[in-house]
Amino acid sequence: MRSSPLSPCLSWKRMVGIFFLPFILSGFGPRFKQEENHVFGKVHPPQPRVSAVPPSSLPNPLSLSTFFPSPASSRFNWSHLTPLELKNRSVGLGTESTGQGNPHFTLEGHKFLIFGGSIHYFRVPREYWRDRLLKLKACGFNTVTTYVPWNLHEPERGRFDFSGNLDLEAFVLMASEIGLWVILRPGPYICSEIDLGGLPSWLLQDPQLLLRTTNKGFIEAVEKYFDHLIPRVIPLQAMLRRGIVELLLTSDGEKNVLSGHTKGVLATINLQKLHRNTFSQLHKVQRDKPLLIMEYWVGWFDRWGDKHHVTDAKEIEHTVSEFIKYEISFNVYMFHGGTNFGFLNGATYFGKHAGVVTSYDYDAVLTEAGDYTEKYFKLQKLFGSFSAIPLPRVPKLTPKAAYPPVRPSLYLRLWDVLAYLNEPVRSHQPINMENLPINNGSGQSYGLVLYEKSICSGGRLCAHAHDMAQVFLDETMIGILNENNQNLHIPELRVCRYLRILVENQGRVNFSWQIQNEQKGITGSVSINNSSLEGFTIYSLEMKMSFFERLRSAIWRPVPDSHQGPAFYRGTLRAGPSPKDTFLSLLVGGALCCPGVPNINFIFRVLKQSQCSWGTCPFLLFLFFPHLQPNLPTLISLTNLSLFREYHIKTIKNSNNNKRERAKPEESQPPHSNSSLLLRTQHCQQWSIFIYDFL
């Protein structure tokens, strides 16, 4: 165990066991540290991705026969090893090494391979959980893996939410009903390219609280969270009447096994491709245990400004065939990536802050929209060739449609919107987002914050704004502040004017020790010519649904021919009596909000045309609609980052900007745009579209 600059106790773990598959902590140290996990009935996946770009492969692939001289020659039949068939089992997951053949896992005494695929319930509309799980089963997988995001389940200190799209128990039970085992990854830290790696932002209120360490404040918060989470999960192990067989494991990159493994426990690795030296370190520490690839990366996440990452389907097929041939258990990350709803997206920091995009398509086996890909059918054919029984039928595709274009016709200036916000905070000094005295003392997690102060002279303005701030004199923008630009010239003033600094949180870093410094808004003092300013009025713009509901009573005005400045713009999307999924094609960025449906908001940003290196421009959103209630008007708030000229929003049935191959099992389907979100329209016939224009 290696020490850390923050704590010598980074290997502290809280081990918990649950029902038929593992309930394991991901560890408290950074990704390159060892991860020690408890496994009950099945295995727990690894530490996720550690870099900003996909791992590169090495030449000269290694023949697995070097380590495994007896490849599998028979077909598999695990129809008797499903959750429903083993309700009353007395033995969970175990390992066996007889000296004859390869070491292997056992389930209820029977030889078993884990064919896992990751689906995060919080990234998929609840109405589509069953569809995604059925597609996982029909492809040939026997296990689903999911994280548990602490920041979504405890958005405010002591207030827990396991309802609607966050109903973890319902997701697990549904998977069991379908015949899938479940690998549960409860955190507290999960990375997963979400805000602060799944840790709640209110942990950042105390600068002395060290995240992912044995720091007393952090451990106390984890204990309280687990005291609420664990009782929800324990009943799910009712399928095990007489206890669980326990396995302990570590999960490391292939080059970090020697430093990360713990003697006497199962060592596993994460990888994207098989290399010549893939298993060299692993076999130095372990030869009598079955191989488990805790995360097999079949794609990669995207950041704003990056090109979309794509992996070759034939390469994925070949690698998985090698896994199966040599009886290596594995978990595909991701089988279905889904969407970073709301302000869920995380960020990376490698000398520069870069936000993860809204789409978590990941170039996964299923698209963000849940459509089939070339990878899906290649893997299904492969699994079928090894299965002794026919695979289930492939579910039908979700129908999609195009709707008439939308042009916003009404607008509301931001300065007029301030009257509809909650009471502003008045403070001697600026307060960062997390420490604002709102939300029952838990501060502000996401969105924007506006700092306002009357000034009577100009000069050099200095302020540390995270992540991006627009600076106004009264209602006129005079410049932008960000991590690379903390100074701005304010012209000399003849009369006193309002200095307004509007700061956007573009996502907290989800990996590395940088998470310790991810406070948003203005951090520190604000000065002009080195003289600190005092007496600020601070407005919180969290973009919660309660705020959008209040905007309904506001007085909206017709859109003028020309208006520059922050404002909300409103239009109507008419979806008709039988609405379907669709793409939105637009040149603006912002947030999509559905009244009465918490956690199903969307956030997206659009770069300037010259910077559109992720996806293509115009930007496309794939929209989901099934979570809406009949006759309930739905708001779409679009937060734009470019000068307002004319917004013309159209919907299209097909999106071709990703050129990702799509299979056609029973009906035609739209090629998927990776720059898209899915919003579904099963009930709502009319959408109100709000566009919030920043600059």
C-alpha cells in the first residue's frame, strides 16, 4: 500500500455484502491506487478510466495460449443458473482450481462465466430500463453492472431520493425478473464521468474535509449515507436464505497490478485491448484464480472540443471471442451509456478544465438512443455460437418521428427574471456556489450564480471565477473571465453602475486529487486596482423545475428583431396526439427541463462553429419523452452561449452526423447522432421551448 500526500490510510474500506451479486466499495484513493473490494455471489467491476483519452494499444497481440493451454471447446448452458432458478441457493460465487484445466468461477457449485454489461439506471429514463435490460439479455449477456451515484441520492445533506429514475431497488428487481445477475457498485466515489465522481458537492463546503480519505468529516458523511443506502439493498439478498460466499478482490490497470494487489485476494484488471504483456503482472501475483476483466472498454467518453471516440466493432468482437475461448469473465463498459441528464456531467483536468459532453453514448454496444449497433449484432452472433440454447428474440426498435420547425416567439430578459428567483443572498464578500446559505444549508450544486455590486470607478478587475463568467456593467457585457483569464479592464465611470458577474459551473472534475479544489462560482475576493470590493448581492440560478414553474407567471414579450444580452426565449413544439422520440437540431446550448420529473433535465453546450470538433454543427439532441404526464405542458430551457441572431429549431427523424453503423433487425431505424439526447413524447402533445441566451 502506497501513501498519499493527503492521507496514509487510503486503503480504508467499508465492506458490505448483498444479495446475489456484489455490493462493493470503489475505494477512497485516486484511480492509480489499489482498489480492494468485497464480492458476494459475484464480482465487482474496477476502478474506471484514468486518463482523458483512450488507452493506446501495443503491437504484437499475445496468444492467450501462453497462459491458457486449454481453450474452451464446449457450449455453455446457464439456463439453470439465473436469479429466478436459484432463489433458495446456499452458495454464492466461488472460485475453483483443480489443477486440470483453467481456474474458474462457480455459482452454486456449477462452473460459471460472468458476461457483464454496464447500464447506469440514472442515465436511462425509467420507462426504458426494461427495454435496455431485455436488449442486454437478448445479446447474450448474463449480468448487468451499475453504479450508485451518491450525489443524486443525497442532493442535500440528510435528504435522500430513491424515487422515480433513482429507484435503485426497482432497477435491481427488474433485472432479476428478466434473468440477469446484478453487479452493484455503490461508491461512495464512482468516477463514471459524472460531477465530482459521484460525491455530493456539499462535501466541498469545508476545506479541511479531505475527499476519498480517512478524514473524519468524510467518513462520517459516508457512514450516514451508507446507513440509509444499505438497508435498501440488504432486502434484495432475500434470495440467499443461508448466507453468501464472500470474495475479496482488487481492481487495477494491467500495469498497476504489482503495486495494487493485496495478498490473499482476487486480483482483476481493466483494459481496452489485449496486448503482448496484458497478463504479465497479473500472473506474477496470481495463477490459481480465474481471470476477470473488471472493465473492458468498448468505447470512450467525449469532452467538449474533442473528436468523438469510436472503436472498431470487429476488434471488439475478436477480443470478446478471445475472452470466451479462454474462459475469461468480463464486464463490458459500456453496454449502454445513456445520457448525462441535467448537470450530471463531470470533467477532466490535465492542465486545463474540460467538461464531459452531455451524451454518454460512449460508442457503446447500444447507442445513447437505445438503438442497435454493429457491435451489438457481432456480439450477439458470437454469444450465440457459444450458447447451447437459443438466445432471446431481439426487442423492436423505439419508433421516432420528425416534427415541424420551432421558432421562439417570446422572450424574457435575465434582469427581469431575477424577480422570480428566491431571495438573494447578501454578503460582505463573494461566496462560492457550494457555500451559499441555501437548500437547507447544503449550498448550490449546479447551474449558474450571479454576483452583483455597485461600483463608482473603473480599473483592473481581478476575480477567480469557475468555470466561466460573463462580466456586465449594468446590462452591457464587457468581457469574460475563466481559469486562464482572471483579469479584465473596466472603463472609467462617470456615474456609479452595477458590476454583474454571471458564473457558470461547467461540471466538476471526476478524477484525480483535483476534486478537492472543485468549488464553483467566485472563489476568493473580487478587487479593482487591488482594492477589494465589499457588499455583494448573490442570485442563485440552479435552473430547478420550481424556478421554471415560476416563469409561467412572468410577462413574456415578443422577440425583437435584435437583442443582445442574457434572456430566455420561448417557442412551442407540437408533437401531436401520438408523440414519438425525436432529434432536436439547433445551434444553441442550454438545458431541457420536464416539469414534475426530477433528475430528467438535460444540459448541453455548443462551441463556436470553428470549434465544433465534437460531433458536427448544427448540434443535435435526441430527445426522450415517456416520462411526461398526459396534458402536462413541458418546458425546454435552452441556455445559449452565442450571440442571439435568429433561432430556428427543427426536429428530424434521422441523424447521420456520427456515421455510426446501425443494425436493422425488424424495422428501419435512424442512424444515431452522438451529439444527441433522447427525450420521449408518449403523452405530451405540446412543448414550450425556452432558450436562455447568455451573450
